[in-house]
Amino acid sequence: VLAEAVPKTYALINPIKGATITARPIAFVVRFWPLRMTSGLLIRLTNVIVKGKGLAQGPFIGEQEFLGIVEAAAQDSVIEHEERELIESVIEFGDTMVREVMRPRHDVVFLDDDMTVTAALDKAVAEGFSRLPVFRKDDDEVDDVVGIVYVKDLVIAERSGKGMDILRDLVREVEVVPETKLVAELMRGMQAKKFHMVIVADEYGSVTGLATLEDCLEELVGEIVDEHDDEDDSLRVLPNGDLLVDGSMPIGRL
């Protein structure tokens, strides 16, 4: 980091000053023939061990160099601040895991599979969700998730006079994914199989949370607020200037 990323980023942001600082040392190194001879031998030796033929042609830049260019472009008003944030989000998106975007288990609203359709609909309306996970009632924990139920199915069932039927008859299958799965892979799966919600489990099979397509998209474009979302009070500024923060807030967001 200190030997490569920091100097390159500094030079990208301050090209003239960076060139002025490094010009004399580089000129000395280029003229110092013992070093030139040694580097030439090392390059030839490397080419013998690792064949360079067939590899893609450069030039290439690293992730930190690219982000440095983006930062410099934003400072010079070549791109907007929002565009810089979006580019940085896209770069970081490839390494983001599901556990970083999921809704934690203690914040998830579950339905019992032996609830009546009417009771389930009342709870779904009160919570303001269009889909809710369902777990088996005879299990002490909520690790035995049997699927999800759509509010539209509940509405249709109740209007058809089936309000006292058991909920488990309306349950649909749900995908279960590991919390270490990359969000980019999850979104490709959602697109291919046409589903919008997954249950997240740890390496022991225990439910750790729930993730939706909206959660994945918010990692790219920021918070998406709709008419059913409550006002976000996870971070508040107190009168003395201190911050009152929800303990589940990711450090990056803070």
C-alpha cells in the first residue's frame, strides 16, 4: 500500500508536483548502468520462467489507480460527485458479500405456517411488506424456513372465502444462499431464475437474515425509499453534537 498504491494515487491527483518530485531520482536510476544491467538480466530471466506470449496487451491500471483518476476527475469537476460515488460503488460491488447487504435475522418478520390466511394478511398489511418468509410452527427456532408467501396470494385467497384456511397451503419455495455468496452472483441468479427474495444462512445452516433484490440494488445506487418505508432513524445527531447510532449499522455506511 505505502510503496505502490499511495504514491500512484498521489501522483494521479497531483501530476505536476508528483513529476517534479520524482524526475531527478528517476533520471539518476536510468543513467546508473549497474542497476540498468541488473534489471535487464532480471527481466530476461523472468521472461524465460514466465512466458509472456499469448497474454493480453496492456497498458493496464490497478483498482487504486483507477479510483485515484476518478477522484481527480471529481475534484476537477470533470464528473459529478454522484457519478464518482456510483463508479466507486460499482468497483467495490464485485467484492461485496450477501451478509453485507442482508436484513439481519432479528429485523426480519416471519409468519407461522399454521396461521390462518386472514391472520397472515393482517400481519403483512401491518408490517407493509409484499412478501414474507414462513417458518414451521413446531420448530422452536426460525431456522426451519419452509418458504415465502405473497400478499397478493393472501388477498386472492381471502376474497375467495378461504380466510380461515391454513397459510402453509399458499407457501412458495424460496432460495437459501450462504452469507458468503457474492452479491453480483446473487443478482445474476435472481435475473436467471426470476426471484426477488432469498433466505441467508451461515455455514451451520442457521438462518442469519434475508436479502431482496432491492437490498442488492441499494448497494449500487444508495438507499431506495418507497411509500411504505418508515423514516430512517438509525443515525441521529444529538443536541450536544454526538451521534446516536443503531448498533447494526455497517461501519462503511457510518
